Amino acid sequence: MQARKKYVLLGLCACSWLVLFYCGGGVQLRVLRLITRHRAEVLHPWPNWTDRAFLPRYAHLDELQTDPGTAESPRQRRQAWSTIYRDSRCRMETCFDFSRCRRRGREGFRVYIYPSEKGERVSESYRKILASISESRYYTSDPREACLFVLGIDTLDRDQLSGQFVPNMDERIRSYPSWNDGRNHLIFNLYSGTWPNYTEDLGFNVGQAILAKASLNTEYFRPGFDVSIPLFSKDHPQKGGGRGWLLRNTTPPRRKYLLMFKGKRYLTGIGSDTRNALHHIHNGKDIVSMTTCRHGKDWEKHKDARCDHDNLEYERRRRRASPSGSPSVRLTAPEGPNPQAAPFAGPSMGSSSQLKAVGPFRSSSSSFPPVLFFHVWRPLHQTWTSELTQRAGLLSDLQQRSPECGSKFYKWRKNISGRGGGDGGALLRLLRGWLQVNDPPHLLLQQINLEGPGQQVIRVTSRISREEEEEEEEEEEEDLFSSSCSRLDEEKLRSDPPPPVSAPLCVQAACIPVLLSNGWELPFSDVIQWNQAVVEGDERLLLQVPSTVRAVPNQRVLELRQRTQMLWDAYFSSVDKIVLTTLEIIKDRIFSHISRNKYMWNSLPGGLLVLPEFSTHLAHFPFYYLGLGISSGHEFTAVIHAVSPLVSQSQPIMKLLQVVSKSKYCSQIIILWNCEKPPPSRSKWPPMPVPLIVTEGRRKTTSRFLPHVAIETEAVLSLDEDTVLLTSEVNFAFLVWRSFPDRIVGYPPRSHFWDPLKQAWGYTSKWTNEYSMVLTGAAFYHRYYNFLFSHFLPQSLRALVDRTANCEDILMNFLVSAATHLPPVKVAQRKQYKEVLPPQGVNSAPWAHPEHFAQRQDCVNAFASWFGYMPLVHSQLRLDPVLFKDQVSVFRKRYKDLERA
């Protein structure tokens, strides 16, 4: 009984405590909440530190005590994003229809562009994007075949204050019959929102469409679905683009200026916090921050106490002569007006360490203008006429290759050492003739004899006065410095765009970007490993940036610089490459089982020239042999292009078969029959120790480069039916190719040149010491180039070759040089070839026709126009066997037959 009372008493006590806690505790919590709310409304002043005068301020006290204003909170931004992008969780598996693309395998990836309405205004940048798609191998004019749809309405600029803003987008895109809430649609955008906050509002609902957008925020980026693209100006080149500026590696890779930033300091709006704090790391020595407050029409309303000093320093530095050293790395802060503006907004990734090589030259002497010099030394032997001709031809060539340089080129100081005797009169005549042809209005040719035996200086001077020249140099330095060392913001790109060469100029200039932009999705981040090209910092740790940059070793600096050149050349140098990279990323997502890996995307020659349809194994591509440490194959397949009927056993093709089949490296021989008559039976061909395959060539010239299934070896020996070779020549050329598996290795060389009179490229077959092509009538190359020739090049170029029955060898040289940026390799050959007359009833060789040479001239210009630049590279290299032509016993030579007639 006592125990029961005890338990009852304990239960009553516990219930009482529970009731007291719930009732009394709730009252206490409510009281505490009221107290804290009251305290939150009280603004406490900052403590009065005794050493406050010695502490640097990041902001004024009045700025910290005032109301932040109407800036949007993160929650408000997420709500705005959810209303605009209702399908914010889209993935390829949930918002994309794969069935439209897999009807014909990877060949089913086709892109359709909606036709634009009459009178529709399209910006220059969007016109280039549409042109890149329509000229690509993925374009289709039939929407029923399309896997991806692109709007014909300009969606690049969605700023309501812009003159290129297109209203009523929702109504217009819903009128498309295949819109389907944006599924399988691709939308390009560069600018979104409006000043000062620049939200992600595009002004219409993108639905389930893939967004290819510049300056994407990681908070709203849909991984594996959207594509982050670089920001580029309307003057960014459609094709080609300039080459990178890293011509040679300097060791150690240091310059006078280690870190540099030059741009506008936004006083209000998004992206102004970090830029207003950049002056804390400025030391005026090796770290320079040049900012100005002059931005927008009402910048004086928001002017602070530091604006006058910054503006004066900015103008003083910009009017000074170009510094002798350029920064090694470049600081890239959050871009305004968009806080995550892409680093490719104009020159995006910093100042170049190579600017010294292209900047204006200021002479130390005041007696003559800083112009062009030729120092001609008189040696004791040999003649220098041919070298002199090449030097003079180089001037016109460089002038035509770099028309944007204008008169700047002729103001650079150049030293050219010539060989031979004479008094320099030939050089003077050549230069005078060159000046008469080009007729530069401000140049004057002079000849000056200096002291010293046998030395002459021929000088091309300027006709303008010294004062005019200094003013012109000052303008040139200002333009060069501002266009190469500063990041251009989006408003600058709209109102005053930079020249074509300065779009992502800082990547082109081989500088190292130091990124300070939290929450920004880097361009093509799905495939590009940006940690190999940039130094990423944190906006909140700005003061640690100098020490971080100083800690980067020299070897790492070289690696980062070289990676910027690879990224520029592979993905950012033209609008074509930007658009094609976007399409290839989407295509790899659709066909993930046949796609490129990260190594392919981040190694030369880049992902665009590595087609996974050929193979996904790195060892099957010639570009990766050296990096992977593997060697090329030990055998080759000979492919003989036959265009004449077999009427005699003494035809050159019969002798060629015997010569090639005797090679110990020959695996098999394929005869590509492109004759009107049917191929003869196997009994008509001579017996050989290797397999012989005769296949139809479709009677097209380009069929000689078809990726035939019968070719199983990595090396392909391409031969014309009338080629005359020895077995030793074939063996030596194959051994040379094994050392250069990514190039064309062969015998007959050709060259190209720029004709200043015709303003066009020329083609020459003259025997000189310089060449840029090796004809595929007798050459080795990797079999992957057959696949690249048939699947990468557009149908228009291949149709040109088939229509003229010419130029297929030139086109192959263009393709290989564009992929490798290297010239072909010429090997030693016998010059005592005897021309074999064709038998009676057999047509003469195509090269004997009078129109043959003129067609090849036109082909060179047509190919250069499609590539957007001249990919061919000149070379003076010729590889000979050891002891070739040496005065030693013939028994000591391995390839003794090469020296016999």
C-alpha cells in the first residue's frame, strides 16, 4: 500500500513539472523573443579603437551604419528564378527527348533553325551564331530530322534598356509548332537583367530548353543540362581568329609587373564591393591596380572620397609610355554590371607577358624616328640573293596576314642578318619595289652607311614629324594597354566594342587569369579543366591574393601559360568554335556511351578535332602517342589511286606494285579503282607477297581519303598510279613517319605565298628550300585523317574537290596543318626521275592539263576562306639518311640506292 502511494505521488509531481514547463516556458520564450527583437532594432555604434587611425578601412563608417537599401536577398532571388525557370531541376534524362536524336545513331544529331520573320532585327553576334550552325555538318533544313532546335529570334540581349531587346517573347516562342515547352530547344544568351542588380531574368519562360548562357551563376546553373559559354563582342571573328601570342617560352617566366588590374570601379550596384577593395593590394611596384570611377552617366552622384585620386592616377598611367615589362598574371575581379560576367568579356583574362614584343617601340635616340632597320653584313662567301628575296617577301606576307597592325608594323625595329657579298644594292632595290607596290603614305626609304667595314644600314623612316609621332605612339600605347590589360564590362561591349582581336584577348595573350568571382560557372566547365589554366581566389580573402600569386613556381607559370594558349586556339578564338563546342558538349551528353573523355578535351588539338565516332581509345589517335609514351605501328597499308584502265603489263602501276610489295613493312596493298571501265580480274595483276585488294572508288576524287574498313594499320601510304619510287625510299620514309605520326611525311613538296598584287593566296610548285605542303601522291599519314577528312570537313569543300577532280591533296594538307599547327615533313628523294609517257589510248595525267594549276590557285583561297585563316606552315626541314651524299664508301651507306640515277 505504501508503494502504491509512493508511485502516485511521483506521477503527480511529474505531471506538475510538465504542466509548469509547457505553460511557464512558453511565456519565457515569448518574453525572450520580444527582448531580442527590441534589441535588434537598436543600432550600436562601432567601438572607438585607440589605434583606429592606423587601421586601413574597407568602407566608411557612414556606409556601414546606413540601411543597405532595396538590394534583393538570396531568398528573393531564388523566388524570382523559380518563377522564370519553372523547370529549374531539369536534367537530360527528365527534360530531353532522346528518341529524336537516336534514329540514325550519332548521325541523327541534327540542328534546325527556325526561320526569321520578315523585318526581324538580328544582332551581329546572333547572326554569326546562326551562320555557324547553318554552315556546320549538323545543320538540317527539315524539322522532322532535327534533334535540336534553335530560335530564329535574337535572344542574346535580354536587357530591357538595350536597343536589341525583343519584346513579347513568350507569345512568339509559343507559336512555334515544335516548341513543346522548350524540350529539345537550345537558347543562346549573353546579357540578362538590367541595371543595377542584373538578375537572371530573361523576360520569358525558357521551360525545358537548354540554356547556353554567358555569366551563369552556379546557384541557378543546371548541371549536365545548361552550358556556360564565354562572353564575346560583336566584333569577335566568325572563323579562324588570331593565334596565341606565346611564341616562345622564357625562363624564368617573370616580368616587371606580377599582378595587374585595370578597369572601372563600380560605385554602386552589383559587383562593386570587390572592386572597391582592390586598392588594398596595390603597391605601385609589381602589383598595380588602376581603376576609375567614370562609369555611367550619373557616376558623380555616387562619388566617394577616393574617386578624384583614382581618376587622376588612372589618367596619368594611361598616358605614360608603355612599360618595359608586362605582368605575368592578371587579376580578374567580379565584372560589372553582371557580378559573374565571363572573363571573356573583351580581353578577359589578364595582361600578356608577350605585350612587349608587339607594343610600340620608342627609340632612345631623338635624331630619327623609331622605324624599321635592316642590318646587312658582308660575309666572305656564298650569295644571299635567295635569302634576301625571302626576307623581302616576308614583309608583304606579314603585312597581309596582320592588316590590323597597319603602320605599327613598319615602326618596329627589326634586325635581319643576310649572307653574301655585294653592297646592299639588291636589298635596297627590293625594298624600294616593295614600297612602290604597297605604297604606304607615311614611309620613306633611305640608305645610310655606317662606320665599320662591309656594314650597311638600310632604313625605312617615317615622314611624319617627331611631335606627331609621339602623339600617335601615345594613342597606340593607350589603345594597346586598355584593350589588352583591362577587362571590358558588358556595357562597354554594347556601346563601344573593342577591335576584333581583343575579344578574349587576355587568354590569347598567354596571361594567367586570377579569378575573383564567387559563384560563377566558368565557360564550358563540363569539359574544360580550368584548374590547369587559372588561379582561382576568393573575394572574401582578397588580401591573400598577392601571397598566393607569389607562391606559384616558375614551372607552374609556364604550364598555366601554355594551357591558356591551348584553350584559346581550341575553343575561344572564333564564334564558330564557341558554337561548335556547345553543340559537341550536348552531343556527348546524348550519346554518352560514345563520347570524349576529359583528356581529349584538355589536350591538343582539342575536342573539336577528336571525333569519338572513330574511337574512344586514346591510343588510336596520332596526337597522344608522345604523351602516353606509346609508339606507332610497325606496318603500313599502301593505297594506290588508279584512274587509268589496265591495258599493258608495262604500265607504271605494275612496277609500283612490285616496288611497294617488296617492303618489309608493307602489310597489304589496296587499289582504289576510280576508272570508268570496270576493274580487271585478279589474274591480271602480278603475284605479290602481300594481300592485294581492289575496291571501287565511286568515281570521286575524295574517295581516295575514305575511311576504308580494309585499312587496319595506323600508317597509310597514299600513292598515285604513276608514282616512281624505290623500295629503299619507301622504307626510309616509313621510318621517318614513325617519328612524326601526326604529320604528313612524303616526297613532292609544294608551297603557298601571299600575292600582294592580287590580294590573294598563291600556289607554287617551284623547287626551293621552303615548302608548306607535301602532296599525297607519295606520302605517309595516319589513317585517322581519312576519317577526319570525310566527317569533319563540310560537304561544300568535298564537292568542290569532286567537281574539279583536283585539290584533294591540298585539302588534306590544310586539314592536318589545322589540327597540328605543324608543317609536313619532306624526306630525301631522287631527282633523276624519268617521265613515263602514257600508253596509247590512255588519257594524260591530270597535272598536264592547262587548267590544273589555275584550279589549284582557286582551291587554296577557297580552303583558306573556310578555315578563316591560313593553316599551312612553312618549313625548311628535309630529313636525309645518315651519310646521304657524303663522300664516303657506298658500302657504309644503308640507303645507297637513293643516290643512284
